[in-house]
Amino acid sequence: MEESIQFAKKYLEDILSFFGLNTDVYATTSDDEVIELNIPSTHLNGFLIGQRGDTMRALQFLVASALKNQGYTVTRVSVDVADYKKQRADRISQKAEEWVKQVKESGEPMHLKPMNAADRRTVHKLAAEHGLVSSSEGEGRDRHIVLRPAEQGV
């Protein structure tokens, strides 16, 4: 595990150096064996995050692919730039609270707009905490969540 972390950290730092950013990447692991790489805030935050986090997810994919190609056992990676993911999860949670309230009041299912996997995970978790049934529907970029009151089921 420690070798995987060191490789992932060095690999991401090397990628960042191509953009002229020489910074230390903070590497930790989560309970479910995901290598978490945190890039501190710099003048390149917007560039590294990309539109709706696309560039950040691409960096994540590159590091995970490199780990896989080098034969490391731990290949799940999470890249975060200046705590963007945490802040986004907080914003999604606030919106999801409103959605949950609307579904509970109306008793009607609610189809949410398409969102990425991390955002969907946040909404699923919050819906379960509030006693709602949530399911993902659609494929690829059109994948979205449907929130339903618990008595309606799936």
C-alpha cells in the first residue's frame, strides 16, 4: 500500500511539473483503500479543476491507470484540488436537502438533472438517511437520480 501511495504522489507531481507547477501533493488513504491525493491551492486551481471537475477526474484516471499498468494492487485514486470535492459535496448536500423536503411534501417522485458518480453517491447517501428510495437511471452523461417516497418503492 505504501509503495502505491508513493508512486501515485510522485506520478501526479510529475504531471503537475509539466504545467510549471512544482508543489507538494498530500497523499493519504481512506478506509476503503482509496489513495487520496490533495493538491494545495495555487494560481492554477481553475485550470486543474476544469469545467465541473472534468480535468480533475482526468488526472485521477491517469494516476489510476499508471498504478494499474505498473502492477500495483491498490489502483483506486481520488484527486482533489484546493478541497473542491469537499466543497462541492457540501453544496450538493444542501440542494439534496431541498429535494428530499420537496419529495416528502409532494409524495411524488422527482427526477434530478444528470450528475457525475461522486455527486450521485452524495445524493443517494442523503436520501437513505432521510428515508427516501433513490435509484440511478440512464446511461453515461445522462445518468440521473430519481427520488421516491419510501412507500412507493422502486
